[in-house]
Amino acid sequence: MDTTLETPATAFANPPKSLLRQVGKAIGEYQLIRAGDRILLGLSGGKDSLALLHILNHFQRHAPIRFEFAAVTIDPQSDSFDPSPLIPYMEALGIPYHYVREPIVSLAETNMDNDSYCAFCSRMKRGLMYRTAREHGYNVLALAQHLDDLAESFLMSAFHGGKLKTMKAHYRIDAGDLRVIRPLVMARERQTADFAKAAALPVIVENCPMCFEMPTQRQHMKELLAAEEQQHTNLFKSLLTAMQPLIKEGLEKT
């Protein structure tokens, strides 16, 4: 089993080989990173995006493809979520960093229209990341959803929406000027969690009362998948195979 020694909080950590293999395979299969790309990572401060930060640094140093990357954090100005400790952390790492403050919580109270708070917040954050990428000349937005996220979205869409749908690995947005990539689509959540713990990454826990007052559909799917995986150890391998046409959707237009 690959392990990573605990490192100082202001130094880059070496991701475990098992995680690098999954990301490297995704980069190759879905053509995620191309020579000359300027990538903007959506950095929430959670374990997944922090893990991806260190993984991108590794590939930038070791991959034959030359690319640049920076990070952006959207601060929704919520009493229950303060990502500002990322500012000195990113400064110490020396990565170009954009910290965007936007009163999403107060905007939601006055602008939501037949929508959930989570959907409104997600849409606002994505729009702000697109704007930041355009303003600073980045052509790719990297997001940190992993295989568990894709599987949960797949089941939610099938159970509650009557559609076969999940997150895509690589696509061009409708405006045509930005590509979105998800390098962790073949990686498991437990891999990013183990890496974040072993490397002592400064994870910022989000505890939005609007999202966590009651069990969500996604949490239910997570528990359902966990119970099923106890009986079928190859569950996520099978789901990854089954979801391939959905994950690859839009790839031909990139």
C-alpha cells in the first residue's frame, strides 16, 4: 500500500503512486491536459481539491507536457465557512492564486427562484470561476470531483430524474472559450482522504447549515453505495465501465 509521510503544511507533498496512476490514466484516456494549457483549479479547501492541487504540481514537474496552473477560491461569505486560511498557505506554496469574495449567502436570500440553495450556490460559484479564468487568460478549469461523486450523481439522476447522466470528464462549455476537466474521475474518495490525512493538508471543513440541516439525496446514495460495496468489492470498477459513455460525452468537441 502506498503511503505518504507527513509534510510541513507549507511544502508540496508527494502524492501516493496509486493516486497518481489513476489521475495519469484519466489524463491520457480523456485528453485532459494539452501542451500550453493554462489551467485554473477550483480550490474549495476540501480534501479533494487540495489533493488535486498537489497532484497538478507533481504532473507539472514530471509530465512531458508543459502547462501552467493556478488556483481560485470562491468565498461565499458564510458564517459557517471561512476559506481565508488558504491565502497564506497558497502564498507559501508560491502558486498563482485568486481569492474571490462574493456574498452568495445574502444573494441567495433575495434572488433564489424555485431553486435549492445548493443549486444556486453552485451556479454562482461556477460563474465566478469562469469569470476569473477569462479575466486572467486561463483556458481550462479543473474541478476535483472523483469517482464516488460520479457514481452518486449517476444514481441520483436515474432514481430521481429518470435519466442516465453523470459528470463529464472533459468538455467545452457552451460559450466555447473554456474547457472543463476532472482529473480525479477514476480516483476514489478514500484515496484523496488518505492522502490529505497523511500529508497533513490544511483541509477546511465546510458546514453550511442550508446543506446539512437534513440528510440529502446525495448522502443517501453515498450510504447505499457503501452498503453495496461491502457485498460487491468490484462495484465501483463496474460502475466506471458502465458510465464510460456518459463520462466521455462532449469529449469529441474539446
